[in-house]
Amino acid sequence: MANPKHRTSDGLAILDSITGEDPAIHALIVDEAEKLRIAKAIFQLRTKAGLSQTALAKRIGTTRVVISKLEDADYAGNSPEMLQRIGKSCQGQRL
């Protein structure tokens, strides 16, 4: 009798099974996962603070378009300074 396949919904485990042991691919996946985590955190902080993208942008001296890009996991322009400004603007909000 054959062993039943173990099924998972863990996205990283699924990608690992598809991509194998290639360290370059693994590094790319980890980098993309981190960008997604940052984008989600910015969105969650902003919404928990009850701010629109425009309101947050005004508080930190930027534009709504920049906030929109920061909340997009495909955007690679996150700077530590901008992330600190967002954190200070959303003080008291926890993820």
C-alpha cells in the first residue's frame, strides 16, 4: 500500500518542494516574503491608527502615491527612515 501524500497549505513549504535546494531561488523567496511582511505591516499600522493613505502621507510629509507603493509587496524602495516615520506617526498601534 502506498503512503498517502502529506498535503500542506504552507506557501513556503510548497515553494520549497517545487524549487528544490537552489540557494539563489530560496534567497529570492525569502526576500519576497519579507517585502510582503513589511507591506502588510504598514497597511495594518495605518488602518489600526484609523488613517487613510492621504492622512498618513500628510503626517509624514509625503504623498498618497508613496504610501500606496509602500503597501505594495512588489515595491522595493522601503527605506529605514521612511519606515521609522510611519512607525512614529502610528504611535501606540501594535500589530
